Amino acid sequence: MVKVISTVGLLFAAVTCADAQWLNHRDPKTPRTADGKANLSAPAPRVGGKPDLSGVWQTERTPVDEFVKAAGPELPQLQVDLNDITKYALNLFWGTKPGEEPLRPEGAAAFKEHLASGREFQAAYCLPTALPSNIEITEFKIIQGPGQLVVIPGTGDPSRQIYTDGRSVPKDPEPNWTGYSVGVWQGDTLAIETVGITTRAWLDAFGHPRSDAMKITERYRRRDFGHMDLEISIQDPKYYTRPFGYKTTLTLLPDTDILEYVCTENQKLHAR
């Protein structure tokens, strides 16, 4: 319980300034209902024969009572806005009993090392949250263009470039915070493969590790104007005994945008 509460407080404090957007900018391309509101049930827009995934999106929020069930009645005392995070940003194995995560001995050792280090999730040190956490916190923007998509996380992470021009991911990538991403259309679903994310980036605020062999696959399907299905699958044969992941829903945030957010030195929560 204490771990959940402290992690919620830390993660929220680390990203609480990231939620900055243009407000009340009426997009003329947005379909409207009779009362002028965005019609999120309208057909998904298309470009070049494929769904256009562009827009500002928010991952399905975790009900507050689910957080309280895991953390106990002390959670409301933190006075944080739990709408800014999801359970998977806190713990990618949410709902799994401690000790039952599919960790190999090498992965378990790396996890224990994170816990014993006294360090916190990298966002506490003004470092990128990294995939998949950077799409589980606040919002993110997708810009779809010919041959590539650009994803701008609301966390202040560097933008991701996802190439759809037929190239493959590099065989021996130089690790970085965003990794190397390529996408392939499978009907109306865009399947994105990402490799090469630095092992300095924890998978979640609980400290689950990633090795240099990790591959993350995202599958996006925009089912109508305001809703998109997302399935994330993670493979890491060095640290985990099997693939794992989750499914969620993204909701479009119309008539708004993502503004620049920079985590400056005086906002660091720790100085280790």
C-alpha cells in the first residue's frame, strides 16, 4: 500500500506541469452535432485510403475507486488529480500479485536493483518517461503525414518519429529515449514496432526493467472520429518469460492542442 501511495504522489508531482494546451480553438474540420459539440461518433477521417490517426488523444483513465482499492483510503490525502495518470503508468503488471510477474532471474535481479537503489521513476529527474508510460500520462498528439507519423507526448518527452515508408527497424540500434519505430498498415490497423529504447528508462513507476532486447508493438485502430483502440504487446526474452501487454481505448480531445513543456532543473524532485 505504501509503495502505491508514494509512487502515485511522485509520478503526479513529476508530470503535474505537463498538462498545458491551447483551449477553445474551434477546428473547422471537426464534425459537429446540432448543438455545436464535436461529434465523436462520426466516421473516422481518412487520408490516402487509410484512417487518419491525427489528433490529441488521451488514454482511458483508471477509475479513482480502483486506485483507492489498491492503495487504501489514504490515497485521497495526496490531493492529486488521478485523471492525469493511468494504472499502467504506475505498474504495467497492475492486478498481478507481487512475485507473480513473468520475470526471468536476470529481470528479477534488475528489478530488485531498481528498488534497492533508492532512485525513483526517471521523470523525477527531468528525464523522459519513455514508451509506454509517455502515452499513459496526460495526453499525446499524433501528426500523420506521408511516410511517417510524429507523436508529441504531453509529458515533455522528445517527439517520436514513426516511419511508414517501408524501412525496417535497425538491427543494432544505438539506445536512446524514444527508440526506433516503424509502422505497417494491416487493413485499417497501424502496427508499430519499436526497439532500441535505453535500459535507463523504467517500464513504469514501480521500476520494472527493460533490457536491450525489448521490442514494443502498438496496434492502433481508429474506429470512429473520437475513439481509437490500442493494443500494446511487449517482448523481452532476456528479462521476461513471456510476452505481456494490455488493451485500452483512446479518446480524442477536440479543439485543443499540446503546448511545449520543459522540465527545468529547479523542478527536480530529487538530487541523487
